[in-house]
Amino acid sequence: MQIFSSEKFKLTTGLTKGQRICAIGDVHGNDKHMAALLDMFAADNDEFMHTTLLLLGDLNDRGTGNIACFDLAISASKRFDKVITLQGNHEAILRIVIEQNRPELDEKWHKIWAPKLIEELGLQNLDFADRAKFKARLKKAFGKKRLKYLQQLTSHYHSGNLLFVHAGTNPSTSLEAHFAQAWDACFGDHWCWIRAPFLDNPVEFEGHKGLTVVHGHTPQQRIAYQKSDDLFAAHQWQDGKLNLDGGSYASGCVTGAEFTHKGYRLNCAIIYL
């Protein structure tokens, strides 16, 4: 495991002196990457009056350390002044599968996203014929503490000029209306699913001049990084947006960032595949 840090980039964050926000993009079950970034961030806590850890969602699915990622997030409150985990679309689907009766999402989750998590939980022989039994087994294996954590995830976090959200905002509606959407509304322009309308337009909201949206959800790298590649090029501020999704499941890289009153610095934890 290697961690690389960029130069410091100027940005009007609106944070106060001594305040730091450490953010981590989509982890997708890569617990070693997540642990390395947490260790690096925590090592510098004494240099700041207050450090907030911000996890942008999609801790789970695709990688082999899904449960460890949830447990790292839960225990992080012992190391940072404040910890906030946003709901990603993968957490949303997992919670829906556990709590609700939506067969079409059960099947999609099982076939596409969850094989590694199912294996970790020892549930390879899930019986979908009896939905109640299947959900009871999944809920028990996942555990009460992790489920409670899943149920407390939030849509966004706003501090200074920084707005953190898993997928993005919608340029055609107000921020208030956008974040008023129910947590379990899937796909489309929802705050943990949106792509094109957000990605294709600069961030401009009345009453929020100078806002920067820090997000994940859309991988900036979909193939393995080579040692000669620039890890930071795709993650710099542009048009009011800063994307921290390093495409970990395909690239071998989990991307984070540190924000202070002066600007930000990018941090990439990588295992070259």
C-alpha cells in the first residue's frame, strides 16, 4: 500500500483557521486503502483545533473488505472530533434489501453488487423463494450495530463553501428540494444517484455563491493505474465540483482530500494492480 499526496491547491473553502475536513471517496470494500487514509489523517489531528472526517458513501460492494469498511467507519469516532458518513447508492440498496419488500432490487443487488458482501457474511446459499427468511438471515448476519449505522447515514453535509454529497446536485432544482427527496428513491436525479445533469453543468445556485460540491459516485478511472500515471489530474476543482471517486474497484486507488481555510490537498491510497 502506498499513499501519495498532491501539492496544496488554493480554494475559497470558507473554513475557519484551525478547522480541517478530511474526506474519503468511494471505497467499495477496499478496507486496507481506507485504513491507510484514516491513519494518515489521524496522525495530523494535533495540528488542528477541529478535524471532521467525511465519508462520501459507497463503503460497500465489489471489494473483499466490506464489513471491515463499515467497522472502520463506526470506530472512526474515537479518532476524529466529528465523523459524518453520507449515504451512497450502494448503502441505499443494501438498506432497502434488508428493510423493504422490493424484489426487483433484491435480485439486482444479489447478482450485480453484493456477491463479495454475501460471501463475507457466510450467506452464499440465500433462498430468495422465502423473502422473509432471506431478509431475516441477512439482517442477523449484518448485525444490529452496522444496521443502526446504515440507518443514520445522511444525504449531505455543508460547511463554509463546501457541500459534500455522494453523487451530486441538480442544476434544475433548489438544493432544499433536491435534498428533500426520500432516502430510498432510486435512480434518476436523486442525490445519491444523479450523474449527467450534475456533471454536465457548472455549480450555480442562487444564494450560494462560491459553492464547491465535493462528491463521488462517478469513477474518474475505470482501469488499473500504472506507476507512470498522474493520480491527481482527474480530481482537481473544476466548475465548482471536486470528484473524489478514484474508481477503486477497477483502478486500485481510493482518493481522499484534506480541506482547510487555505484550500485543499489530494491524497491517493493505491495498490498497483
